[in-house]
Amino acid sequence: MDKEEWQKKGEGHRQRLRDRFLERGLDGFTDAEVLELLLTFGTPRMDCKEAARSALKECGSFAAVFEASIPALRKIPGIGPKNSLAIHFVQKVAGRYLKERLAGKRYLHSSAEVRDYLLHAMRGLKKEVFTVIFLDSAHAIIDSEVVAEGTININTVYPRELISRALEYNAAALIVAHNHPSGSLEPSPQDRHLTRTLCLLCSLMQIQLLDHLIIGDGSYSFADHGLMSETQQECRELVTQLH
């Protein structure tokens, strides 16, 4: 097969992938085929099948490819500057989309979307970050914000600053979340202590702390495991004693 025939065969394969997507979306696509189709936009005249397979093998999973840094992507055979930029760009666009679609939605009807956004934004990070989602009195989502960043093991959260931001948003309720870079979903004693501290401060300021989520290899909800209701009861008793 000469070069011209090889190029025609490659273009035919790429066009078939595009046609499949236009007809059925990503249904039936393997992870490798999704990456291959994306890579063809950066290198339209190159066979991207092996580059896609190499990216999956090197990173370990489909999600990990999009969570990889640009320098790490550029080390993968067949992934050049344009493709590494494209992959990173898609990841950031997805994060913005997931965040924007939450605005104004009520948390009780959108908890799954909140988790999707937090998983996308926080899973795979090499250091801990602490995110707060601010809600109004109807529990509609106002905005979300990273309020603290730490090292890989320790995250310093200043409750006073968090409450200050909540007051600036005129928030009536909060959901807080932080990630465990190790992937573990087990709440640490420090996580439990921080939740109690934040819950008490929120109670004193007449702000409701709805949940504390841990993001790792999945997500863990204090509310779903009964820890939030226990903490809220403790805080109510303490506030009553103070009054």
C-alpha cells in the first residue's frame, strides 16, 4: 500500500467514526475510539488509533487521560502539543459546563448533578482543595467556590473566612466538599471535627450546613450516612445551651 492509499484508508476510517457519532452519539464507542476521534481534530492527517491506545495505557483510564497535565500528555507517543492542549481544553470546558448548569437549580432535585460537578472538578487532584456550594433560602444554588487549598495530606480551612463568603453571597445554606488525593472515602477524625465546627458556626449565623462530601474514588456523603443529622443535633443542643 503506497502513501496515498494509506492516507485514503485512514481518512475513510476517521469519517466512519464521525458519521457514527453524528448518527448515534457516543453509544457503542469504546474509550479508545472516543479519544481517537478527538485526536483527529488536532492531527487530521495522522492515524490516531495507536496514540489513543497509548494514552489509555499510560494514564490507566479514560478519566485519567483528561485529568493528566499537559506536560504529562506530551510525553505520550503520538500526543503532540496540539492534542495535549485539546484534551486539557475539553476537560476544562466540561468543568465549566457542569458548574454552569447548576446555577439556580434546587439542590434537592439536583444532588446527582452536584456530585457530577464535584467529581469532575476534584477527583484526581494531587492536593486537597475545599469547595463550598452556596444556596439561597429555597436551596437553589447560587454559586460554588474553592475556598482553601492544601498539601497532599493536610488542608487548612479557615471557618471565619468561609462564613464571611457565605454572608457576602447572602447564602441561607451551604454544602461543603473536599477531596482525598489518596482516593479513600473514609472520613478522618479531622474531617468530622471540621464538620462539627462549621455546623456550629453556621447554626450561630442562622445558616444551614446541608452536607459535607468527600471526593475520592467516588463520593461519600455525611448526610447519606447519618453523620450530618447527628452533627446538626449536637450543634442545636450546644446553641440552646449558649442561649
